[in-house]
Amino acid sequence: MNEFQIKPAIQFGANALTKLRTLQGQRALIITDQAMVKFGIAEMVGQHLQANQMVVDVFADVTPDPDLAVIANGMKAFVAAKPDVVVAVGGGSVIDAAKGVIYTLSQGGQLQHKPYFVAIPTTSGTGSEVTAFSVIKSNTEKWVVVDEYMLPDLAILDPALVKSVPSAITADTGMDVLCHALEAYVSNQASDFSDALAEKAVQLVFAHLLDCYLQGSDLQAREKMHNASCIAGMAFTNASLGITHSLAHALGGKFGVPHGRANALLMSQIVAFNADFTGACDTPAAKKYARLAAMLGLPAADYREGVRSLLVAIDVLREQLGLPTNIQACGIAEHDFNTALTAMVTLAEQDNCTPTSPRSASAIELETLYRQSFLSASLT
């Protein structure tokens, strides 16, 4: 028996933010970062809440890749505010931090009733607004916590909030969407339900990501990518992910490579590994990649041609988005990389995304994938 979770409710499209005016509650805590305060987005969210007579407090000290100290400070802000509504406004780091605050309070017995939890993403990448996943940093390690308790009650996808995202961040986060969809699609926990979502997300990425990158003010393209990020999140919160994410978590924790960029630099090597591209190329993953290539209108007369077509499409998109050609190009010295390899492989083996990989990978194979990606992100 399998299960497919459909949560949260999703409000999307132009003016979706006005949904905040309909929420019921007495006190709200906005969890965000300094950028959202600087650009007035936190204030705008607060005004919508205040229009419904809510008392609003703000915790704006979330940092990229939030660590345990951020969670602890957020917990203090929560206890002081006593909110019945929590609104996370920002990128994946902010939403993950809000999840971490609520989850930790509940686990510590400090939360009798879960607040109504609203997630408002301001990047199109993590899908955190609809997932039971939270990534929290401890020293140089990234911990992936998975628990349905952390699922938001409402996700608000307003394209106006992402129209000014810089092109480099658009590229990184957009490739993260693609990786979420591809990994959920071939996960050993994939289903007809998650497959349908993953396929749609991949189609939307290839149709609209480049337009977002080249012309960020294109609100139609922005809305489509915002939707794609959420759709991919719905796919992977049910099917989970794979070793691209496991390796990316360890790489990002050690060297500070942005998460979406790390995924982009590892993705092709791992698609080829999952498909056994240099071998028989007839694994279950190879068959699904080939089917996906055909859906995208790419050559796919047989499994190998389909996988090759998908790899070419990924490599071309990465190049069009101006991303680095390999991990080394991120400014990581070969000596430092080699010194960190064993520890990163160990972390990847322990990562919560590894068990759902479609093809098991030994420590030696994980190290080889790292080394290959260090030299080249491309297979074509």
C-alpha cells in the first residue's frame, strides 16, 4: 500500500498575496531575512495581515543555509510573539528555517497547538513551500530533516515576488527545479502521481527557464517557473530524491556552493550513472529518461538515444544559463577538494535522499561521480 500526500492548499497567480487578508488569527509572526525587509516585501506582507486586524511581529534574522543558531533565535522570537499564524517569506532558506522553528518547538514540548503555517516563496527553486523537507546546517554539515509535521498549510505563489530575482540566482534555482523533477521521476518511490507532476515540471523548465534568465521582467515566464518549482516540490515530497542531492548537500556544506548550482554541476554525471549510459543503458531509470526525452520532442528511437538527448538538453541549458562548466570552476582548489572527498562521500552515504536513488552507489562510485563532476559537468 502506497500513499500520496496532497498538501498544502495553493494560491497562485497575479495578486495571490491578497489571500493573506482572509486568514483567521489574532497574532502573526513573519519569519524572513534582511533582504525581504530591505526590499519592502516583509512590510507588504505585514500590511495584508494587519488589514485583517492581526498583530504582527517579525523575525528577520534568517541567513542563507540557516544553522542551529538561527533556529534557536527563531524559537525565542516565536515564544515571545505567541503567534497563531506563522508566515515564512523568502527563499528556501527562510522557509526551511520556519519549518525548523515549528518542528523543534513541537519536539521539545513547547508547542501545544501548531500555528497556521503559510509559506510564500520569493525564488523559484526549492519547492519548500509544499514539502516535508527542511535543510539545516550544523558546522559544515547539512542535515536533511523529513517530517510531515513541517508541511505548510498554505502556499502563496505570487509571480510579482520573483520578477526582480537576479539572473544568476534565477539560473541556480531553476536548475534546482529541474533536478527535483528528474530525481523524483526516477526515484525508487516514484508513482503514477509523482511522475505526472515531475513530467510537467520538466516541460515547464525547458519551456520557460531561459526566458526568465534572459528577461526577468517576463511575468508569464516567471509565473510558469514559479509553478514549476512548486509542482516539482509536490513530486519530490512524495517520491523523495536521489544522490544528486546527497552529493550536492555535502558539497554545499563544505565549500559553500549554492545548492542549485551544485545540483546543476552534478546532474548530468548522475543521470548517466542512473541510466548506466556507458553500459547496457537499459535500467528502469534509462527507460524513464528516454520517455521524458520523447515527451520533450527530442530524438529517442531507443533508450540510449533518449538518454543522450536528455543529457544534451541539460548540458545546453546549463551553458545557456552561464553556469560553471565544472565544480573546479567554482573556485575550489583541487587539493582542497581531494582532502574533503572522503568526508563528503560519507555524508552523502548518510543523506536522507540516498535510499531512494534508483541505482545504489558504493562509496567508490560516489567518489568517482564527484571526481568526474570536478573536471566536467557535461557528458556530451
